[in-house]
Amino acid sequence: MNEKAYYYWLVNIPKLKAESRRVLLKTAGTAKEVYNLSEKWMAAVLDEEQLERVKKGKASWDIEGEYEKLKQKNIRFTAYGLRDYPSRLLHIPSPPAALYYKGELPKDSLPSVAIVGARRCSEYGSYVAKEFGSKLGAAGIQIISGLAIGIDGISQNAAATVGAESFGVLGCGVDICYPRCNRAVYEKIMEKGGVLSEFPPGTEPRAQNFPSRNRIISGLADLVLVVEAKEKSGTSITVDMALEQGREVYAVPGRVTDELSKGCHKLIRQGAGIASAPEDIISALYYEETALAHGKKSIKESDFLTDNLTEKEKAVWSVLDRLPQDIQEIQERLKKKKTILSIQETMAILMDLSVREVITAKNGGYMKKEVFL
């Protein structure tokens, strides 16, 4: 019988303490051997209450049948002590006893970055999350996050869109998409990555599940990147756990007047690395020279949008970015590039490019069309 079936039984014994499970595994060696331990041997290492829990667990659990039910749900399983258990989690405080997953698990051989931040992110934060998610993903770096609304889901979607491996760590069972509005991302990341959880299938999302979920997000990463966060926020829990686990922490700076930049600026004051571009993270992982070894290519500015533009249109396009700028800002940038166009000429070009969907008009300004997402 599959060894995993025995581990699945062991981690699902109701109210069996983690310490008792560790003692049993240390005594017997494997979950199968735990199952075959005599009552006398178990009584030597467990108190009476815990011994009764194991006995009841053996009597009420169909080893082969229950594991087969799990497989029929297309849910995969690993546990601490098995070969396919992620090595990054082996040495963190309180490693999860088991992981349920759909798709794949993060590869030990590839670098990984956790991208976390505000749920109610700004337009700037959304752009940064897309930029880092797509460019790090394209460099062959695995993206880890919590599939939450905002920075988490945006960065994971960006990575998946460029064909990268992205992994969502859930605070519920992997058969439940939470939040529901991220269903498309949930499905998308399973194409090359996966979703995983320490909670059994059917577990509903509860507030108390998420702090423990965060230790897995940071534990699976070589580096944690904070994109936007208030000074006091849930993101700080992930950062604290990352530091406890010995992970590097980087933060993206923002405008000093923005509430969502205060958390990042505080981290930088406390010694976090500054991530001003995806290349900063790639350099931190010492990954530049080996990125192409995994069949990935760096993302460059999309050429297909500009192939048929005139020189003046290209000049206007080149001074835009992915945050809206008004006509005055655009004119100033053109002057700095020594491109002389009247306001009327610039406005005509902007309107024409907008109609042709080369650029986007938004909030009274103009911005480059997002080409990756």
C-alpha cells in the first residue's frame, strides 16, 4: 500500500498533538510502522489520552479507502518525512505536518520569491506587482503568495501570464477558492504551478487560519518582497515570520505621502533591502547568469505595439509609463528628450494612439497599454 496513505491517516487522527506525532515517527521511523506499533510500544511513549486517540484513529479509519477518496478529488498529498516534502520547509519553526495540493509543489531546485502586500492596493501598487511578478517569473523564479485580493493575486496572475510557475498558499482547503473573485487566477496558476494548504480539503477559510498560512508563504521563499503595506498590517506577520525563518526581506519604496508606502518605508528603515526594479531581486538571488539555463527569457518592452508608429508617435509613446500622466507632464518629458511638439500636436497624437488602443486614456491622463496582463 502507498506509504502516503499511512501518513494521511496519521495527520488526520483527531486531536493528536503534533509532539505526539513526532514522538511516534521518531520511535517507529515511518507512518506505516507507527500504524503497526503494538499498544505496548505506544504506551511507552504516549500518555493515556493520546494513546486512546491513536487507537480510535486506527479503528475508525480506512487507510486505503480514505486515501483513494482524496485522489478521486484530484488532490495530492505529502507530509513531513516524505521525499517530496519541500525542503525549504524542513527547518522552519513548526513546519506543517502535511500539505494538500492541486497542480504541483514548488521545486527545491529553482529560486523562489514571495510577493506580498496590501489587499486594497493603489494603482501604483498594482503596476509594481505586475512588473515584478512578470519579470521575476520570466527569469525562471517561482512566485509564492497567498492568492489574496490585491498585490498577492495580481503578482501571481502576472507570473502565470508569462508562463512562469506560481504557487498559492491557502488558508482553507485546496478544494475551496478563496476569495471567490480570484477563481480565474486560482485556475490559471495550476497550469504550471499549484495551490497548496496544510488544511484538509473542505476546511472553510477562517481568520485564525491565515497567520499560520503566512509562515508557509515565507517558508517556501528564498526572499520575501513587500510591494505595498500600511505601517500596521497583516503583511507584517509574514515579514516577522520570514525574519524568524532567516529569509531576506525586500521592500518597494513609494511616495512619502502615501499611506500604503509607510509599511515599506518602515521596513527599509529597519534594514530591509530596497527593490527599485525586478533586477534588484534577481541580483539578490545571484541568479542573473543562470536565468537562461531554465529556458526563460527576460521580458522586454513589447515591440508589436510600436512597429507601425511614426517617429513623432514613437516619441510620445516613449515618454509615457504605466501610470496616467496629464498633458503638461507629457510635454515636460518631451522637452527633456529634446522632442519639440506643440500641445495641439501632442494631444492629436495621444487621442489617435488611444483610439488605436496603443495607449490607454485614464483619469484625465494617458498611460502605456499593459501588454502582459
